[in-house]
Amino acid sequence: MSERMRFVMVGGFLGAGKTTTIGRLARMYQEQGRKVGIVTNDQASDLVDTHTLRSQGFDVGEVAGACFCCNFRELTDTVAALAAADRPDVILAEPVGSCTDLVATVVQPLRQLYGDRFSVAPYGVILKPTHGLKILSGSGGSGFSPKAAYIFEKQLQEADFVLLNRIDELTPAQADELQQLLERAVPGTPILRVSARQGVGFEALGALLDQQGDFGRKILDLDYDIYAEGEAELGWLNSSLRVQSQTRFPLDAVLLGIVEQLRLRLASEGAETAHLKTIGLWEGFYGVANLVSSDSPAELSLPSNCEPLSADVVVNARVAIAPERLRELVEETVRQVAGGLGVAVEFRQTQSFRPGRPVPTHRFAEAVGG
Ligand SMILES: Nc1nc2c(ncn2[C@@H]2O[C@H](COP(=O)(O)OP(=O)(O)OP(=O)(O)O)[C@@H](O)[C@H]2O)c(=O)[nH]1
Ligand SMILES: [Mg+2]
């Protein structure tokens, strides 16, 4: 057992593929005989990602209610709780997808305050092709305002390396175009093409993450006013509910139906989706449906293939729309989809809001090495 835990944080915009990447990395580390703990993060409680990763059998701690940078203490407490239960060799951490400045507010504080406990891996950021193409080409029409696009670009600028994800669905020409845009946006930053879904490029990713050296030092020059305003343009919603019926119903149809119907409603309001995801859970079965932009299809990314009498469902939505409107649309859609399948809905808890201004616990303007 090495004396320090390896801390691997994987960043990237909302819906870029962080949770998928972390799940795959966790399996890879386990196959190498390394014990893994995962930390998820959100501005609110009821996280689809925590359920998704726990359902895969991983030990997951959750920092809910504020991002890692603004609740740094809870990040280290959550890691300590994982370590007390069954000390991991590797901690995989997923920050909120609208967060940036993570090198100054998480990587450097871990190095400078907790260097005895953690050895921090190079910081990789995932590029989301759908919005990346529009934002990096400057062609406009990403569906997000320039302030939200600013966050997207800043996230890439602090990366030690960038992962060009979803190459399974990009043509070679599209991948080349994105690579060129990235080379212009973040010159000198290594770029690795991956498919988190299929595992393409993960051996190379593992090697990048295992590197020792002078990483995690790219402290951003960041305008916190623009950052805060960009983040606040997103409507945020986390909702947990229960669905049940007298007769068995296809859980996947509920999940996909919710995402597909919301896709149509949000499109008719001209509201760009950053990530809309829903998980359904029933007795060890689970299914997940997602939408990652207005111009991609709703997708059942993990089918549950089950027909229960009841299930717990969690919906997380991050959309450029007023949070009150987002809540109405989600509630109407869930009732409509469930009703169409003869399923009753009980909403348990819903939080919807605009993220508040980020106020980091620590911000180190001077970097130290690994
Ligand atoms: N085709 C394809 N889909 C992918 C790939 N990686 C992720 N996805 C899908 O993209 C969607 C978003 O993936 P997540 O891993 O949940 O993204 P995330 O960055 O964790 O999202 P947030 O936590 O909401 O910021 C899901 O439907 C995934 O199945 C990939 O390599 N190829
Ligand atoms: Mg995630």
C-alpha cells in the first residue's frame, strides 16, 4: 500500500462524459488490484451520478449542496470517511460540470495543505463535442450565452490534458476538426481521443494519469463576475419521485419518455440543454436516460430491462432556462409520461434554482508542483 492516496479529478462541461469516464477508470483500477473510492459533487442533493456509480458497485461519497471549491472541507471530510471505511488507493473525483478554476481551488489546496495524504494526478478535462464545436469555432449558436461559453473555454485552459470524448460517434474528419480547434484554443496541451462509452483510449488515459511531475499548475486568470453570471444562466433542477402501478410497467419507457418529451418541450421554448439525466431504480435494477444538447437525441444510455410495479426515479436537469419554468416543465412531463403508461407519480423532493456565485474556500494564486 502506498502511503498516499492518488487523487484523480476528471473535469469537463455538463454532460461531457465525466461519470462514464470515472466508472470505466474505476473498473480499470480495480482490475489492476487498486482499491477505488469515488466522490461525486453537486449544488443540490439527489444526484443521478451517485446512484449510477453506486449501482455499479463502487464506494461513493457525495459532496452535495455546494461545489468542491466552495465546500473544500466537505471534500476532504468525504474522502476521509471513504478512507476510514476501506482505505482506497485511488480517489476518483467528479466536480460539478459548470465549475472552473479547479486547479487554484482544489488541486493546489490539496497539494499545499494535504500533500502528506494525497498525491494529485495530472488534471484531465473532457471536451464535449456537441457544444465544443460551436463554442471553439466561434460560430455562435451554441445555445448558451457568451458567459456560459467562457466557462467552457476556461475549463479547457486549466487542463494538463484534454480528452476528446465520444470518438465512437465522430467521423475522422469531425475528430480532426475538433482537434484543430483544441490545438488553437489550448496550444501545447496534450489531446487524447477517447470513447468513455466503449473504452477506446483508456490504456493511454491510465498512463497519462499515472504520470508524476509538474502538473496541476495552470492557474487561471479568471473573471469571477463573468463566471458567476455564466453559471447563473443555467436553471438547475434535482427531483426525486416514486412511480407505481397496479400492473407491471416498462421502467425504461418511463425514463426515456421523460427525457424525450422534455427534449421536445425545451426545444419549443428555445432552451438549450447542458445535461438532462434521469435514473430509475428498482431492487438492484437500474436504468439511465440522458440528453446532452438540443441537437442530439434522447438516449437510454443504460437500459434497466425491467418491468417493476414501482420504482424510485431521480431527475437532474441543467438547462438554460428559468428554474421555475424548468420545474413546471419537468413536473408536467413526468405526469404526462407516467399517466400515458398508467403509472402514478409521487413527487418527493424537488430543488430548482440558479447556482449562486462561487466563493472558493481556498484559492491559491501560486502553484507548487506534485
Ligand atoms: N456515444 C457516447 N456517449 C457517451 C460517451 N461518454 C459519455 N456518453 C454519454 O453522454 C451522456 C453524459 O455522460 P455523463 O458521463 O453522465 O456526463 P457527465 O460529464 O458526468 O455529466 P454531468 O455530471 O451532468 O456534468 C450519457 O448519456 C453517456 O452515456 C462516449 O464516449 N460515447
Ligand atoms: Mg456526471
